[in-house]
Amino acid sequence: MRWEYVWVAAAILCILYGLMVLSTASGTGFWLVWIALGGFFLLCAICARLHLWTSLPGVIRMVCLLLIVLCAGLFILVEAQIVRAFRTSPEPGLDCLIVLGAQVRQSGPSTVLRYRLDAACDYLQDNPDTLCVVSGGQGPNEPCSEAEGMRDYLLSRGIEESRILLEPKSGNTKENIEFSKAVLATSLGAASPDSEEVLGLRIGVVTNNFHVFRACAIARKAGFHHVSPVPAGSTLLFLPNNMLREFLGVVKDFLAGNI
């Protein structure tokens, strides 16, 4: 087999996929990771063409292979946990949902966010005593805070405004959870976000299926005693991008002590 052709094909696929992710105007620069992967595979093609790998000392090749195996094993382990969370079902009768934000456009919630909001609507309609916190700040490419856009969407779907609490300042998943704790504390008249009155609530975390594992792990690390995942759907075409991004997110949050 001419491995240089395999590496070139992989590089082309990664670069094209990265450009497709860029075309969605999602507001993040993660598409550059796919371009970088494409560049790495091109480098592999050059090495294969010039037979550089076989010219390396055996010890160096062994160390490189060991690192590749370890990285692959870590990737498989983390992705298995992410996929496992896909299949969880939300518990009925939760005290409150925390709906995590995503991009809001001039036309309304993005596709990713609509999946989350529709899942929240379904749950709230089936559980009329459950409140919800919509959590998300305003990015530079958004017309309003994500929380405001989420509230408006829920209202349009018939959810009563009295059941919706806004958290309009967070910029990432950790802040979603931490700032939502503060909103719940204010709503309950609790002494602090870390009071038993808040942490003892039965919480549902609403986010896309690929994000459920990390989001719930962060919520548990933040002190909530009872966390139930509420998985929303996602777009199959962009699942590879989201799964790779989640792997890196899990590693980052683990190293930062967030999970």
C-alpha cells in the first residue's frame, strides 16, 4: 500500500470538513483544528514519500508508537463515556432544568440551541412543576444574550414566563453551572449558591447529546447532589466535529479541575 496516498486523502477530507464547519458561521474557531489535522496528515504523507519513518532509530519509533497508542486509548475511553451518556433518559419530576446556551442569531436560536430548547419544552410540558434556568451570555456576534433568546423561544412554545429564570452572563459551561447556582439561590432566597437549599435541588442539565457527559460532570463538581442528564439531539453531519471538540473539552476541564 502506498501510505502517502492514504495520508493525502485523509488530509483532503479534514481540510474540506474544516471548511464546511467554517461555512456554518458558528462563531468559534474550532474549524482550524481540522485544518491543522489536514496539515499533520500532509506532513505524514511527505514522511512516507521520503521514507523518513523507517530511517529513524528504533528507540524513537518505539517511543512515538507508544505515545500514539496512549493517546488513542485515552481518546477511545473518553469518547466511550460521551457516547454512553447519549442513551440516558431524564428523570421525571425534577425541581429545575438548567438549559445551557449556544449561539443566537438575528433569526433566532441556532440549530444546536433549538435542539436543546425543544428538549426543554418537551420536559417542561410533561412536568408542569419543574422550573428552568436558561443560561448564556451575549457573544460578539449575537444580537442579545443567549438567555434572552432562549426565553423568547420558550415563551413562543407556550412555556409560562413564571417558570423561566434568566442567567445572562455566562460564557462557557462551567460559568453556565456556577452562575445558574447564583440565580437559583436568589430565586429561593437562599443564603448562598452553595447552601444545601440550592445544592439539594434535583437538577436536570439540558444540552446536546455529545455535551451531556461533560456538562453533568461539571454540575456534580460544582456541588449539586442530584444531577440528571436531559440529552437533546444533534446534527449527524457535524457530530465528528462536536465529538472531537468534546474530547478536548473533557481533557481541558479535567486538567483545570472542573470535573
